Amino acid sequence: MSAKYIFVTGGVVSSLGKGLAAASIGCLLESRGLKINLMKFDPYLNVDPGTMSPFQHGEVFVTDDGAETDLDLGHYERFTHAHLSRENNLTTGRIYEQIITKERRGDYLGKTVQVIPHVTNEIKNAMRKVASHGADVVIVEIGGTVGDIESLPFLEAIRQMRQELGRENTVFVHVTLVPWIAAAQELKTKPTQHTVKELLSIGIQADILLCRTDRALPNEMKSKIAGFCNVEERAVVTARDVKSIYECPLAFAEEGVDDLALKYLHIDAPARKMEAWKEIVHRAYNPKDTVHIGIVGKYVEYEDSYKSLKEALVHAALAHNLKLQVTWIEAEGLEEKIPGDRSYEAQLTGFDGILVPGGFGKRGVEGMLNAIRYAREQKVPYFGICLGMQTACIEFARNVCGLKAANSSEFDPAAEHRIIYKLRELLGVEEMGGTMRLGAWDCVLTPGSLAEKAYGKTEISERHRHRYEFNREYEALLTGGGLRLTGTTPDSTYVEIVEIPDHPFFLGCQFHPEFKSKPLEPHPIFRDFVAASYKNRLAHGVAVAEAQTTTVQ
Ligand code: GLN
């Protein structure tokens, strides 16, 4: 059977959760034994989001093959087992780059190169390529909102796909908004009618409407929308707000979204198996206790900048049946105002665990170093990711090994002791993305280390996105001071993990483990970090209780 397609578009406003909707449909279809794949087209002109600020675009999600992609691909991987690569996320910039390369090479044999058919063909070929790896169903999300000028070529391409493949091989899912107007005490259908009409004006009749609302749509409202929008009544789906995103697939299942899509695609599939998801959602809503993590970062005002990180912590908390409480701390605010003044420590007290995530550039680094020093000295579980590992090494060199001038050449190219430096530049490595180390790399773990205990094995693979590396010229000094290097690449060129023994949990890793965590497969390091943090909470809880008991006596 050749692949069938589900196209997901969005209307009325952005941020309606098209990515989550696509991922949730994928999750349901996978639970019915189908092999699925997902892809996203982003209508902007950047060739990929790698060069965009986290404030602009949110997190850059990295795939095994080192593609820097949209954060929706993170949802796809968390909700399904689809294997995603650079083929699964294309921007207008990338499509045009490919076309212009062909044009310069003379591939178009003197023809005028145009949006239709050349751009639309390139888009359709990209979909076919993803479909060619054996998927039963490919879910294609079109970024942006219907009505935007820049998404038109993508919409035209999916219109053509329906024309070529027929109704039984293509389904159009449109995510729309049905707002509750407080003044009128009414849900309003007009924006949905308009967006469906807008789609129709470019030749696309929506088949299924996922209506985002804050309450269930009454049946008469569903039949009104169905009538105006020319869809079956059961195809008007309440996509109500849920507290945990992991409830989305269950909410869609209740509304029969998967049954309907399968009916339209003429696919017979076994019943869905969602027990594991139900268990996760049950835990999310019935935690036994809370664990409180402080995240010291530089893009903290915009939570989407650390999307996968937050989700990985949620997965780890769920693994222990805990509710995750996160406090985002702006690293710059932890800098010493006057030398020696440690009043910033007030901001760091009370957390069960402290985490410093990835980041680029100098801003906030001194604040991160202070947070790490606090965690190390006060024996608060610490987890450093990428930049958080590099800063942990600098902190250790400065405050334990007495190397006050220790730094990364990223923050001070002229630093006397470059503990962290651009090793790849020295090695002369140039790959996609310049000297950036991107994508999956193998790593060997030291038996008996925190890392090896977490993974339960000594050979792992994790994803990277960074330029700077641990400088092994300082290895003897740092290990002499007590730091342990517990993970390296198999050829031992790159140091991947550092740990401090005699501490409840202190681990820094050069890779980004958050990209591989899933609700049903929590990442082992996150899982153990949260366990250590919770243990810390209980220890303090007991201490507080004892203190109170003492007072009462
Ligand atoms: N800025 C650091 C580097 O490029 C860390 C990057 C990161 O945290 N992703 O090596």
C-alpha cells in the first residue's frame, strides 16, 4: 500500500496547537498498528531555524541526523515513534535554496522557473520522499495560518495532492478557534465559518474541523458549524483545552478523530491501545507529591525556548508520580552586585534541584557560575546541560582548583585558561553548520558513574548542538581536584559527561538529553536527577518537621 496523507492546516489565529494536534493524531494511529510519519512545512524564508533567536522562534529541536528543526518535531517524537530527520522539516527558504541550486545547474533546461509548478513540485516531492520510507500514513503540518501570503504555495501543493491521489488517500484537517464571548455568554462560530471559506477559496474543502474551545461544543453548535462548513456533523470535533498536553490524544479519541480519519482514508485498523497513555494522564492528575526545580537560564521569559527541557522534566516527574514545579530564574539576576556579595543566594534557596540548560553567548554566565557554586557547596542536586556542563567545569576550575582565570573562549577569547574551547576548529572539522557539533554522537560511560547507573549500560548515543568543548589539557588539574570525566566519545577526543562524587547528584553533559525523552520513555538522567531532587526535598521536609517538633516540645 502506498502512503496516505493527512494534511493539517490552521485558521483564525496562530498558536492553536496544530503541532500537538498532528502529533496526537499520529499517536492514535500508531496505537492502531499503523506506521506513521510526520512532517512540517514552515513558510518563513530562513533556511532552517538554526540561526533564529530562541526568543523569536522558541527552541531549535535537533534530530539524530543533526538537522536544526522546528519545535513541533519535538512533539512528533514525544507522541510517536516516527524517526525524524532533516527531510521532515522544510522551510520556504530551504525549498527555494534547492530550486535555485537546480536552476544554476541548468536542471530546468531553459524553462521559466515559477511558483507553480516548480515550487509546488518541490513541496510535493518532499512529501513523497518522507512517504517513501514505508509509512502507512504521513501527517503533514503546514505552518502559519490560512490567509497568510507566504503559506499559499504549500496550500496549493496539498490541493494538488488531493487532486492527484483522490479523496480516499488524503484528508484535510483544519484547526480552528471557537471563542467563548463572555459578554454574550456564547460560543461563536463565525471565525470558523470564515476560515473554512478562506480555505475553500483556494480549492481546499476541510474534512475534519478541530475546534479549539475552552468548553465542550453543544450538539446544536456542532450541527450549525457542520452545515455552514460543509462537513459531517461528527467531523466537527471539540478540541477542548486540557491541563496536560498528554491528554490530547485521549481527548481526540473520545471524539473519534482517528475513527473518522481512518474511515475517510478507507483504512481498516485494529482498535486503539491507549492504556499506557491513560496511565500517564492519570498520574499527571493524581501526583503523590511535588518536586521543585529551579532552572537558571538566559531565555527564561519565553518558556518555548526550553520546550523539550520542560517536557523532559515533566516525564521524569511523572516517572516518580510527582508534580513538577519549575521556577525560571534569569541568570543575569544572579550576578554579584558588589564583589563578594552573595545576596543572590536568596534566589536559589528552597529548590529541590537546580538545572542550568543550554545557551549561547556571554550574557548571564557569571550568574550561572554562582548558581552552580551554590548547588555544589550546598549539596543541592545539580544537572547541567551543554552550556550548563561547560559552566560547571569553569566553576570547578575556579573555585575548587583555584584557577581564577578559567573560562570558555566563547565568553573571553583571550582568557588565560581556556577550560572550554573550540576544539573542532583546531582539528579542522567543518561540517553542515560550520564547526558546530550537531546530531547524534556515540558516548562511552565509566562503569559505576551516575551516568552508567542511570542508563544501565556503557554505550549510549545522544544529540548535540554546540561549538565549544572540554579542553583535555586541563583534565589532570580538574580530576586532581575531584571532578570525574565519566563519558567520552569512543575515540576519547570529546569529553561528554562530568560528575562530582561526594555530592547527592552533580552531573553535567555536553549533549542535549532532553531531545530524546518521551512521556512513556522518560530520559534516564532526568529521571535520576528528579529522584535525587525529591530525596533532597524529603530530607529537608524531615529536617523541617524535626525542627517544628523540637519547638513544640
Ligand atoms: N554556547 C555553547 C557552545 O556553543 C553551548 C551551546 C549549548 O548549550 N547548546 O558550545
